Amino acid sequence: MDSSGKLEKERQNLDALKEQVQRNNQLSEKMVDILTSFESRLGRLQQTILPIYNEMENLQLKKTNIEKTMFALDRVIMFHDVCPRVESIILGRPNGSDGLNEFLDAMEKLREAQNYFEKNNPQSVELENVSSLFKTGGDSIQREFKEILLKHSRHVQPAILVDISTNDDELITDDSSSVSSISHFSEIVSSDLIRLADWLISQSRDEYMNVYARVRANTLTKSMTTLKEYQKTGSAGSTNMAIGQTMGSPSVKSKFPHRSEITVTRKTSKRIQHVFEKKANRMFLKASQTLGQSTGLNLGTRRPTLIENREDIVDEQEMENYLISVIALQKLMQAELSLMVGIIPIKHHHQVFQIIIQESLANIVHEGENIATRAKRCIHRKEFANLFVMFPILKHLAAMKSEFERTMEGCDPTIRGQYSIILNTLHSTGVRTLEEIVESVRTDNSMGLPRDGTVYQLTSDVLVLMEQLLDYIDSVGPLLAQVPLYNNMVSHHITPPEKYKYLLGLYIKKVLSQLNLMLVNRSDSYSEPGVKYLFRLNNCHYVVKSLQRSALLDIVSLTEPECENTYDEMIASHKKSYQQCWNRILGFIVNVDDVQVINGKLKDKDRNIIKERFSGFNKEIEEILKLQRGYTIPDVELREGLKRDNKEFVLPKYSAFYDKFSQSSFTKNPEKYVKYTPAQVSAMLDRFFDVAA
């Protein structure tokens, strides 16, 4: 295509473009006209609508103000009308959970009205009416709290307390049945009390806490009192009576039917036996039987001491009951601590708690002091075996001390110190018991010496007492550990339980030393040497045999390894001393070498000497037989051995004398002087120590 064609084409394109531009300009002008018209109309609309909008806003504000005014007016009217509307509720009682909800709601309305009138019209009659009704309602709430508390504060049944106490891990080692729990209030009752207490606290009406403390204190005291009555009745042997008297409420009867009551009581008695095994009586019976079988000395039913006043006896049953009471009190105290949660503010727990426990704790302390007082009278009368039942009590009380202190943590020091008073009182009594046993042995002059030289009653009593102490090693050991005289003699490297055995060994060693010294001193009052040494021999032999027969020797040997050898040496010494009684007899049949028999003939002087010797021997052997057949050696082995020793000591010398002179012509009447052959003398010696011979 040539240039003229291209130019023509470009001109055509330019004409088309100009045509398009012109058309666009026309459209723009039309759009501007439309927008200008719309703007004009919108301005006219705004001028018309804006006043209407402002008027609607003013009307809405007026409506809101009217509604607020009506609400405030209704509220004011409600405050003025609250008394008539809730009076019937307030003058009633908040009975049951639903009733309590309604009552507390009514009290909240009164409180709001009271606050309104105090702020807006403090001089109004309405305030006086509302305040009076609010106070009445507050009094009703406090009264309801007390009534609910009194209604549901029932003492814990004694069978439950005994069951809980005797199932304590400190006391028994066997598998036991499930322990009954102490549950004072149901969940509903506890919830109601907490809500009432919260309201009272919110209104600063804390006098309810004093009511709570008094009611719970009385309940705790009643629980302990019925337990004591139950124990007394049970110890009297009337199980059914005890159950009938202490479990009289219908609810308890339904829970503990007749058969179950008997089962619980029997099971409890069996458990108590795991703690207290009637050790003193059993040990005495064992010692008496062993002594009777091995020595022929029959103690029968003799007790170590004569009981003069049974009212002063601290018996085993009483100590069982006392320990159970202490454990029961501990359990009840712990239950009271748990019971206060939610009802009593935490900051007041200690103050309220010590009011609750004060009387019951004081009663327990008083009972412990009473036991100690009567125990001291037993000590004065030297009825020591009756006091040994205190030792396991001390052990368990000491083990419970830390738990008691934790329970009473935060209480007044005088309250916290009550348990220590119990421990210290019984501890000092226990130590004094042990000390008085030693002193009683050392200064014994309570009874006359046996005329027959048999075992002294005090010797058997002391050995019985010492053997009983073996059952209380873990109780007596801690007591002795606090006595410097004994504790200083034990190496610090020795630890319990070996330490306690060592301490008991030291104590028994001291008792035996005083016993030996006393026996020697008392035996000096015998005028006849034979019975004096037989008395020492009998008692010494009895002691060593008693030590060997029981575990006493093992305990004493811890501190005195040569104990058995020492007693054997003492026995040998006493035997040797006893043989001195033969000196007068032997003086007639020995040292006769100066008498010469020549060809069967004697000088007149020699004849007279032989006559005197035979006559003197006959007289002395008859007198000593008369004396010593009345002496007693209870132990068969010792008795026969001593007879054998006498024969070996006397017969060879008499036989030599008899063989040498009996056939000599020292007299015309030999039967007058030669009265006893060696065989007859041997038979006479066999009749020694036999009063029936």
C-alpha cells in the first residue's frame, strides 16, 4: 500500500476517535446533571429527616428515664412493703433446707431495706420496723443454729469408742475388723450449720461460737462419761446390763441389735487381751507351780503382799479402761477438730477447741492423778505387783504424746501441758515403784525369819516380781533410762531394745544385791549356826535356780556375766560354813591318837577319855538330830546332796573312831557308851531336814 492510502486510513481513524470523544463528553454532561440533581434532593431530604431523628432520640431518653424512675419507685415501694411480705417467714422458723433457703432470702431482703433506709431516711419509722424484724430474724437464726446443734450433738456410743480404741495400731498387732468411724453430723445437717454460721459471721454475731463450744463440750463429756459407766458395768461382769444402760436410744438399738451387742463386747474383750495378758497373775501362778514341783515348797495362792484395802488397788482392768479412755479422748478430739471446719472460722479454731476439750481433758488428768495417788498408797504398803500394770500404760501414753500435742497445737500452754501432767505423774509413780522395791528389800524387817531355815517369803516374792518385770522390758526400760544412776552405766552405743534389756539387767542386779545383803544381815539373828547357814544356802540356791529357770539369768548376765558362777561360789561357801555345826561332834571323834591300846588293854586315863568321847558324841549327835530334822531344805536335789555331804564329812571319821575303840575293853558296859554303829549314824543323818522323820 502506498503512502496516500495509509494517510487516508489514518484520517478515517482520527475522525472515528473524534466522534467517540464527542459522545463521551455528552455522556459526562448528562451524569453531572444527574448527580447535581441527586445532591440537591438529598440535601432537601436531610433538612426534612434530621429534626425527626433528634425528636426520636429525645423520646427514647425520656422513656429510659421513666423506666429507671419506675424501677427505683418499685424498689422503694418494695423496701417500704418488705416487712409485711416477709414477716410471716421471719416470725416462723427456718425449718429444713428449703425453709432455710426461704428464710435466708427473706433476711437478705430485710438487710437491703435496712441499708436503704439507713442511707436515705435514717429517721424513718420504716427503718425501725425493718431493723426490729431483722434482729428478730437474726435471733431466730442463732436459735435455729443452737437447736440443730443440740438435736444432732449426740454422744458417741461407748461400744464404738471401745472398738475404735482397741483397734488402734499402737495397741494390737493382729488383723482386726473395720473400725467404726466417729460421725457426728450428716452432710445435710453439717451443710445447714455451715450456712447458718456463715450468716451469723457475716453479721458479726459471733456469740454462736460460745454456744457451739458449750454444746460440743457437753457432748464430749457425755461421751467420756458413758464410756466410763460402760466400762464399770462391763467390768462388773454384766454385759447385757452394760449394753442396756449405755445404748438406750432407738437409733442405737436398731444399729446394735441384741446379738450384735454381745458380739461387739466379746470381740472387744478379746482385743484388749492382746494388750494386757494378765501377766502378773499368770507369772505368779507359774512361779508358784514351778517352786512347788521342784522344791516341795507350796505357795498355794499366796500373793507377794497382803492386800489390806482393795479400794486402793490399781488393778489391771482399771488400767485397761484408763488407756482406752485416753485413746478414746484423742479420737474424739480429732473428730471435734474436723467437725469445726466450715462452722467455726479458722482464726477461732484453737480458742473454741480448747473450751470443748477442757473439762474432759481435766477429768482424764484427775483420773490419772487419782490412779497415781492410790498407787502411792500401794507403794507404801509394798504391794508392788499390783502396780506393774502401770508400765504398759506408760509405754502407750508416751507413744501417743506427739499425736496429742499435734491435736492440741495452738491451744493455751496450760491446756497443752495437761497431757504432760498425766505422763509425768504416772512416770514418777513408776520410777518410785522401782526405787521402793529396792528400798523395801534393803530395809526388810516386815516378817520374822522362818524357824526351819527354809526359803524366806520375801526371796520368793522378789524373784516373782523380777520375773514379772521381764514382760515389761519395753516399758520399764524407758523409765530406767531417765534415771541417771542406771542410764550413766549404759554405753551410748547401745540402742533400744538392747539398751532396755541392759537397763533392766542393771536394775535386777541391784535388787538381787540388796536381797543377798539383806538375807545375810537378817540371818545373823539366828542363834544356832546350822540354821543360819542353811537359811543362807536355801535362799541363795532358790535365787540361782529361779534365775536359771526363767529368762532372768540372760538379762542379768548382760551386766554381770559371772552371775551364775558367783552364786555357785556363794552356795559352796554357805555349805562350807554350814559344816561348822559338826565341829563339836568331830571334836569327840578326831585327834584320839594319844589314846593307846596295847594288847587290848587301856590305861584308866585312856578308858575315861574314850568314855567321854563316846558319851559326848552320842549326846551331840542326838541334839543335832533333834535340831536339824526340824530344818527344811525344800529343794530335793540340794537336800539329798547336803545329806550326802554330811555323811562324807562325818561317817569316815566316826567309822575310824568306832572301829578303833568300840571293841576295846574301855568299859564293862559297852552298850552304855557305844550306842550307834556307823550304819545307825548314817540312818540318823538321812533323817535330817525331815520334820516327819
